[in-house]
Amino acid sequence: MTEEGWYSDPYRVHEQRWFSDGSPTVLVRDHGTTRKDPPPDGPYLEAPRHIESPPDELRRTDDDASVDPVDAAWSYFTRSSGGF
């Protein structure tokens, strides 16, 4: 199993759980809010089902695509200030 991305939480604790290299991680999502909660000890209660994610959400930190820090800061500033 080599799952990577958001899947239904096989432990039924949360709506979704992030899988990396086939293993459940501490990242979970409920009602669109992401936080951390370690996977419970024990077997899955159901098979994980893949959840489609927007392409930008699946970018890895080791991707070759670089981000200009000035552009990122300016983008953040204009969004947080209402575009002024």
C-alpha cells in the first residue's frame, strides 16, 4: 500500500486522515479544519477511501517548484489587508 494524500479515517475518529507512504499520519481533518491527532493503536475499522484534493494541496516540500519569498509575502499582505 503506497497511499499519499487525504483518505477517510479508517479508525472512524475523524472525517479524514493524511496518509504518507501508505501509513496514516497525525494530520486529520474535520469540517475543513486540519489539526494533529495521532492514529489510535489497533486495527482499522474500515478500509481507507481516497479523498480528492485540489492539486495545490498535494505539493510536497521537496518539490522542485520554488516560491519567491517576496512574492509570497506580498501575496499574503494583500490578502490579509483586504487587497489594499
